[in-house]
Amino acid sequence: MGYSAINVPGEAEAFQKVISGDIIYYVRRDGLDTNTGLAASSSGSGVGPFLTVNKAIQVINKSSIAPGATVTIDI
């Protein structure tokens, strides 16, 4: 039986998000580490800033960054 990237048992963490362009992750005192970090203010739907810089760094470390892409953490 073959496996694809969609159904490899126990390998979900091995596949990385690819950051192919410039991106900003936001960190704010009123943020949540369950947010995406991709918006400066919370919209109530999980799109909003992180609470901690550590969470932003964790997300970045789990990603592959394409050559020429800039990743910024806005605090």
C-alpha cells in the first residue's frame, strides 16, 4: 500500500508549511497563541496576533522559507 502526503500515518508533523513570500507575524499583549499571528488585531475567528514571541518563533521554525522571502515578527 502506498502513502500520499495526505494519508501518511503518524507523519503529519514532517510536512512543513512553505513561506514563499514576505510575511509578518504579529505579537500583542491581547493576542492568543491559538491565533494565526497573521493580523495585528483580533477578529474573533482565530485570525489575530500571537500572545508570545515564542509562539511566532515556533511557527516559523516549523516552516520552510523560500530564498528571497522575508519573515518579520512585529511586536
